[in-house]
Amino acid sequence: MTGAGRRGRVNAWVVPGLVLVMIALVTVLFAVLNRPETYPPPPSGWQTIRPPHIILTLAEQGEVIWAGGPDGLVALDRDTGEHAAPSAGAIPDVCYVRDICTDREGALWIAHLAGVTRWLDGRETVFTGDDGLPSGYAAAVIEDRQGTIWAGTETGVAKYDGVEWQMYTPDEWPGAVPVTVIFEDNSGVLWFGSDSVNKTGITRYDGAVFTTFSSEDGLAHNTVTDIMQAGDGAVWVATGLGNNGGATRIHGVDVTSVTKKEGLAGDRARALFEDSRGRLWVTSEWDGVAIRTDDGWRLMTPREGLAGWEVMAILEDSDGVLWLGSDNGVSRVESVDLVF
């Protein structure tokens, strides 16, 4: 074979060889860049509990902490964090739990895919559209100071007086649907919100009149994910969709908002909480938690011990133990003093 022939054969393999090398390099680089990040173990006094994995709501009932989410309900022992069976020896058979509350009689109320369930001592009563609820899934449930149960569903809102449900018709209800957030403040005013795209924002009910408050009035965004009241009386509203939103503080006529620019973990606020030390917690979608301290906002992520990146429910139980429900398990913190 001549030298030119040999060179021709070598050149014929050069391009395919380089392509294979480039493919290998890109594959390795992609694997390195997308390798799951490993996180340190939780700090002393912190406990990570899995399953459950996705937690949308938490509630305390006696010695049990209930964690609800897409897979239904999980009962956790309040003292140990271990999986537990409630005193009745059973767990309500529900799917996709969005909200939980306990009433003054100790009954557990569960908003879930099929409606609202009342559960006490192993006995279940399920309410659906056939019983007076607005149709569709249920996403919010609370007991107000009068003992009335309020439920928000895919299509509206209704209240239960212990005998029957009263549904507000579309003509009576000025708020957005689905109704996914219901909160009662210290003066007995009810606040409603929706995590859907809407132009209404929040809806207030003082027992006689419904009023609305939107982004045109100062709300950071009309999509509402949580509502709470701080110790100073101010009502906080978590809002956002995509890269827009924040946490809005409403105190009388004073309306202000904080966003990622002012120190939140992300643009979309997810859940709100004030602990027994008076620290405000604002969680963000997929970005961790921002906690307001005397030194400003401090951020917390799985790198600092959280079970997951998106905390969707926070509870401080009667013993002062914190429970943080996330997209990847529950963080149980033995004391609020162990945070920072």
C-alpha cells in the first residue's frame, strides 16, 4: 500500500474518532453536572422522616402528628417521629390530602380528592357534592371560633353547622376558585385565597359582607398559597406564580411586600409561619426557607438540614417541637432554639 493510501485510511477514521471522543466528553460532562447533590446529615436535634415524601399539610391530634399529601395520610408519633397508629387503630382511607384541621371535639377534618372527611375514634363521615359541598376536590378546611366548619373546593366554598352544609352560590361568592386557602384572624374575619391564576386575589368575609383585595390594591400577586396572622396583628399572604410574587403584609391600611430582592429564598412564596420566638418563616417554591431574625433574613435549605427544597407545611406542636413538611420528607426539630 502506498503512503497516500495509508494516509487516506487514517484520515477516514479521524473524523468519526473525534466525534466519538466529543460524544464521550459531553456524556461525562452532562453526568457530572447533573449528578444529584449530596447533603450533609441533619444537625443535632434534627430528624428526617421518610416516608411520607410529599407533605402538603400537618396537624396535631393528641399524641399523633398527621402528615397529609398525594399518598393520603401518615400518622407520626409526636414524641419520637416514628410511624404510629392512632388510638382507634386505623387511618382514614383518603387520597391526595390538601388540608387537615382538628375541631373542638377532637375530630379530624380532612380535605381530599373525593371531598371532606370527618374522622373521630375510627369512624369516618364523608361529605361530597351530594351532601351540599361545591363539587370537585376539596383543598381547604378549618373550624372557626363559632364551631362552624368551612371548606373550600374546586368550585366554591361552603360552611357546615353540624347538621347541614350551606354552599355559597356563584352569585354570592365573589372570590376565585378553586378555594385552596381559608384562614380566620384574631377578630373573626375569614380570609380566602386560590392557588389558581385569577384577578381577584384574596377575599375577606366579616360575617356579613365579602370584599376582595388584589394586586391592584398592593398584593404581591393574585395567586395565593397561604395566609397567616403574626403576633403583632398583621396578616401575611404568601403569593406567586413562576418568577413573580412574594409575601404581603397587611396591617390596617398599611400594605407592604417582601420578595427575593428583599431577602426571601425565592420569588414565589409558598408557606408562612411564626414560631414561638416570634420569628417569621417564609418558604419558597423549590428554593428553601427564609427566616426573619434580628439580623435580617437567613436562608435554610437541605444544605443546612432541611429534608427537602420546598417546605409546604410548618407546625409547632404543644411541646414546642417543629415539624416541617416538604417535597422530600418531614424535618422534625426538637426545639425552636435549635434553629440557627
